[in-house]
Amino acid sequence: MRHDPKVTKGVMSLIACWSLSLACGPKVTPIGPGNIYEPEEDERRIWVSMEAMSAKLQSSGLLYKDKRLEEYANGVLRRIMGEHGNAYVPLKPRVYILDSPIVNAFAMPHGDIYLHTGIVGRMRNEAQLAMLLGHEITHATHRHGYQKTEQAYDASGALAYISVLSAVGGENVFKLTNNLGSAITRAAIEGYGRSREEQADEVGLALMAQAGYLPSEGAVMFKRMETAAAADVKGGVLLYASHPKMKDRVRSCEQLVPRMPSELLEKATDIGQDRYLDVAIALIHDEVERQIVQGKFALAEESLATLERGRPDEARTFALRGELCRVRAKDGDIELAESSYKKAIARNPRASVALRGLGFLMLKNGNETEARKNLESYLAADPNASDADYVRQTLKSLAGE
Ligand SMILES: [Zn+2]
């Protein structure tokens, strides 16, 4: 059955009309308030296969295990999609978080949105998350995936993308891309094409502002992705930033905000930095830990500086400051590492990262007594740590065994 492309007026709010008049993307009827929507036969088939892919992803072990954060992200999505109840039926938008350092996000045609921990860790407040979700859900509501799949990519091109993605992202990315179709993989890598990306930005910006979020944070979000790419000295794992024309998109977001109705701008002031840090801090810590191991010191430094300002009393922030300084070992770093580890341990005597780091630092400084004490405390705090055997061996050789 073909659906009726006529848009029925009524429940559409002022801002929704405004955003649709701005959206210059391809002419398809979007799913949303005011549209009675019935998917096409072949579109329904795509949804069914995407739902199967999504289910596979969810049981693949690749999800980041933090239900509270996932629920929080879904709350933000519900807030920007408004109180229209069933307005977006038959879409069932839902956010999931994938444990992957790639700075990326993608939406599936039936409404599932996947955020990588890499992108969640780069954002700094709820308004930025709202922009990202607004952008992604627009790919679903405006049926960009449907149009994309229609274009029938040849398999060799898609495979080339998958191999590039796998090469830069390691085994997890290989598993991820294996679980995704070629069209969605390609869309996740290079976006849906310029006009659809612009449409997603415009509508996303309107959705977040309508929900009361400060719309200037939209451009800030894209800018942060861009600077993350510049700071990523190893390069290659920041897909979102490599979407075409990222600079143009920052600029268009900046130009769109002053054109918004003033009665809307007056109310759209919510940033939500505290709420974001409250829920995302563990993830940001995890990302910083990963960045230190990967030698991405500039990215780790920037995140730590934010946490030191916003959450100055967290044991794990001190422990990771210690790690960054110990591993980076620039002028003054070693002293700062020691004092940071001690602050972490003062706040949490079982702060395992700090105990291990301080132990190895003391060992390097020739202070065997302190080294032994801290490494023993580390093993007591985390007996099943992946390097526990190595640490036990170190302690034995210290004891002259
Ligand atoms: Zn996009």
C-alpha cells in the first residue's frame, strides 16, 4: 500500500512548521506529528531486517554496560521528541550505547540509535547530547535510511569501507561492522549525503531548541568533534568528524540559531552540564583511561581538565590524572603523578588504578618499601586484575625470591 504524501495540519507546533520550512532536504513525507504514516511494503522489509540486525548487535556483547546512562539518553530523546505520544508511530525510537572508542553515532531506519562511547565521552552537556540525538533521529523520521538503501550500493564498495573501519578500530569494530548491513555501515561512516545531513542538522537543532535546550550548543557539539579529530594524533578513529563538510555544518548551525523565533530563543536556555557529568562521568573516565593507554594524551588532558573543574573531588579523576602524568612523563609530570595518586587514595583507599600507579612510580624512584606497600594494596583491592600475575611476580622479585 502506498502512503498518502499529504501532510495533515493540526498538532504541528509553531517550531515544527518553522523547522520543516527550513529543511531543504529531499522531498519525502517525514514521520512525525501531523502525518498519518504507513510504511511502504519494501520499506517495511528494510525495517524488519534492521530490527534483526539491531537485536544481533544488542546480544553481541558490544554494548556499554551502563543501564542508567542508557536510560538517561533515552530520557533526553523522549524530551526532544516532545509529548506527542504516538506522533512518531510506527517508529519506536530507542538509544543504545556501543563500547567503542570511535567518535561516531548512527541511526537505523526503524528508529534505533547507536552512540559509541567515544562520542558520548567527547560531549560535555545534555544540550550537546540533545543535538546529536536530534540529528540522528531525523535520519529515521525523514526516512534517510530508506532512500539510502534504495540506491543499492555495490558490495565491493561497502566491503572496502568495512575493511578500512576494521583496520582503524580493531576487533570490536570488525565484529560491529559484521553485524551491520553494508548500507547502514556506509551511512555510519560517511553520513547520508550532504542535503540529508543538512536536513538532520536543521531539524535536530529545532527539536533540541523546542525542548528548551540552548541551541548554540549544537554548533559547539560539532566543533568538539572536529577538534577531537585534530587532537587525535594517531588519527583514523573519529568518523563523525570525518563526515563531509563538517566545518560547513558548524557554520550552518551557527547561522540557523539567530534565525530562530525570538520567543523560542528566550525559553531555550537549558544546558544541563551537571546532569550530564553526573551520569556520564564513569564513561568519560573509561574513555580517558583508554586514551592514556593509546597515547592520545591531548584528548585525555582535555577531558581531565573538564572533570577537574566540574567534579573536583572524584578519586578516579585524581587517579587518572596520576596515570596521564606518569605515562606522559613530561617536565613536572612525575611529581604531579605522585601527588595526584595520593589524593586519589586519600579519597578512596581502594582506588586500584592509583595504588598500582603509585606502586610502579615508587619502584622507578627506588623506594622499594613504598612500592611494595602500594602494590600489595593494589592486589588486595583488585585481586582479579588483568595484570595481577605480573604484579605478584614483581613483588616476588622485590622480596628477592
Ligand atoms: Zn548524520
